[in-house]
Amino acid sequence: MDITEFLQAHGLRPSTWPMFADPAIWRFFGEGIRETLLISVVAVAVSFVAGLLLALGRLSTRRWIRWPSIAWIESIRALPVLLLIVYFGIKGSSLFRPIFGPDFDLPRFWAGVLGLSMYTSAVLAEIIRAGILSLPRGQTEAARALGLSHPQTLRHVILPQALRLMVPAMMAQLTTVIKDTSLVGTIGVFELLRQGRTIYTQFFNPIEVLLIVAFIYFVICFVLSQLSRRLELGRAPRLARIKIQEVQLRDQAA
Amino acid sequence: MIEFRDVHKHFGQLHVLRGIDLSLSEREVVVVIGPSGSGKSTMIRTINRLEPIDSGSLVVDGLRVHEKNVDVNRLRRDVGMVFQSFNLFPHLTAAENIMLAPMRARGLSRRESRERAERLLAKVGIPEKADVHPARLSGGQQQRVAIARALAMEPKIMLFDEPTSALDAEMIREVLDVMRQLASEGMTMVVITHEVGFAREASNRVVFMDEGRIIEDSPTATFFERPREERARQFLSKVIKH
């Protein structure tokens, strides 16, 4: 048995390999990478704002703000991301028609962003809350004792410290989101994995293509996780870091 | 200036303040001593409403502190507080720590606040530390920044909750020196401390607390020469031996 037969026996198709020398194929992958990164960044930005509000809501002393926030966070976190994405993919347009008029059509890109953001904001809310709670009580007390109001204390004392503590946790969340963008392919967004599928359904070489796609995901996420390790700076007190990690682990287990 | 009348406070089942009566006039310096768990800290924290009270009345600078419609933030601007654990804001430099409240709560400009911060840092003896973050300051320096931070609001009253308990012996002095100077300038002060030397030199009165009550309230000289209460006497003999 020669080498070609051996590879074919294992599902590989050496006869298609010359196509990987064609720049057009790489441009095609490139478009997927761009879409994947774009969706991730937009989704994380949206999730950060929404997550911050949800975290503050959950920490509010007012019951009519706190309880709905808790209910929202806990129920969203209990749903599969894919379900949310599919929901917005199917129902997104009609959901926004009361606001944007009867002809409104929600672009698939934004349906994907909404699905991802809805879930991610609930997770970020918990990370932000853990960051805020990990600060010593004395910080709030000192600020309040100086006559700063509650919002001023949050804005100038608590959040600047809490957000700095959370940088590593949020970078980790970004890598999760990048991987989850692969789900957005199901509603017709041409992200990286979806581009790969388009290629291998034409050339019948899924193993080669998936290996390449896997390698691209790996490089992106590995670079990010290395970056986040650099960013830890040893600045966050150990205890605070551990508390935030607990939330993440709980989230991954859920 | 400060008037407690039959003030009670519970933490759940625990009755931590059991009928506090205490009054302070302007420019008076009162030292509060007593064993841990006697309610000293809780008592001082009710003055700026960091702790709510359950019953009784507490008037500070003409304000009924624990009434519902009191503007707490206004009250707190006039009552400075220094904590055992400093509680400086670690993400801000010494000067920024001092400038924050004057800028945000008093509406001073950045320049005015900066000038004030520099003046106060000079007053507490560390003008060269303005642009240093708290992590690079010694405990004594941190506590002096914390005092400057409280003074920046130009308070009428200063509260000190065991300001030297977290400090090494050699740093205690530099903090007490600043407090002594404040007392001599006529600041109204309530100080929880076991520093007998400071109490003797700088205070007008000593209040001894135990189990949520004020057991003795005497002029400083009287308290140290012939304490009326047996419990105060025992406590004093223990503290002074150290």
C-alpha cells in the first residue's frame, strides 16, 4: 500500500491538496476569520455594557431592581447559547418590527450578536459582581464617609478597581465567545467554521479543512490567553483573583 | 456638637449599644477606651451614620443624624473619619486620594483640590509623596495620607477608629504627632485608641466603655490618676503595663 492509499484509507484526500496553494482559498478563510473576530468583539462590547448594568442591578439595594436582575441572569445562564442564537435568527426581525417599522429585517450578523450577547452579558454580570464583591468593604466605607454618594463611590472608587481585577476573566470570556461564534454559522452568518464547511462540501475533504480551521481557532485563542496572562501583572490580590475564578468555574460547570 | 441620648443598637441578637449618653462640645477631644467588643467602634460609626441606630437620638452639628430625611452625604462632608486599616484608594496616588472628595462632593476645581492636597501633605509631613501610590507608602505614611484625605473636606469633627492599631511602634509616633497637632489647633475629635500617652497629653476627657455601655466619663487627669470604676482600673493596669 503506498502513502496515498494509506491517507485515503484514513479519510484524507491528497488529490485536493494543491487547492491549498491557491490564494483564493485563503482569502475565503480570511473572510471567515474577519467575520468571527468582528462578531466576537461587537458581542463582547455589547455584553460588557449590558453585563455591567445587570451586575449593578443585582447588587442594588432596591428589591424591585435586584429581583428582576437575579431572575434574568439566572434564567439566561441556564439556556444553551445556540437556542438564543436560533431564536434571534428566526424571530429577530419580527421582534424589532414594532420599533423599526413593518419592513425591518434584522441582519443575520446582528441576530448572531444578540444571541451571543444575551448569554455572555449574563455571564459577565456575574464576573463583574464577583469583582465588585471582592473589594474590601473599607473602600466603600471610606468613600461614603467622605461624603461621596453611592453612584460617585461606584464610579470613582469601586468600578475602576473592580474592572482592573477582572481584565483576565474578561479576556478568558472573549476566547469563549470566539469559539461560540461557530454556532452563529447555523443561522447563515459566514464565520470561520461556516466558510470551512462551504469549502469541504465542494471538495469532499472535511478532515483537511477542519484541521486548518481548528488550527486557526487555536492560534487566535492561544494568543489571547497568553496576552491575558501578561495582563494579570500580579496586581490583583490573590484572594480576589480566586473568587473571580470560582464564578468562572461554576459557569463552565453549568 | 455631638449629643447621644439613650442610643441603642443591635446586631441581630447582639445588643451592642445599651443606652449611650454622651455629649461633646466644640473643640473638645475625647478619647474612648475599652476592651474589644465593648461597642466603641460601633458607637463612633453611628456618628456619621455608617451604622444605623435602633432607638434613642443622636444630634451632630445640629442635625438629627438618624432621621429619615437627613442628607447623609452633607452630614458626612462635615465629619471626617480615619480607619484602623487606612482604606486608601489603591488605584489613586496620595494626592488623588485627597483630591477625590473635594472635587466630587464639594465641586472644587482640579487645581484648587491639588493645591489643597499639597498643602495637607505638607501638613502631615510627607509633601514629597504626592504622586506616589499607597502601595509604595509605609503604614504610617498611608495613615497620614488618610488623615489628610479626611481633612481635605474641612470637616468640623474628626473621628478616629483605632488609627494606630495596625502600625508598628516606630510609625505610631508619626501618626500621633499629626493628631496631637490637630487637637492643639482646636479640632473637635473623637478618638478610639489605647495610646495612653496620647490620651494624657491631647485629650480633655476619657470615656471608658464596656459591654455596650459608657462606664466612666471623666476629665483626662482624673481618669488616669483615680479612675472611679474598678473595671476601668483593671483595664488601665493591663494597657499601661504593655
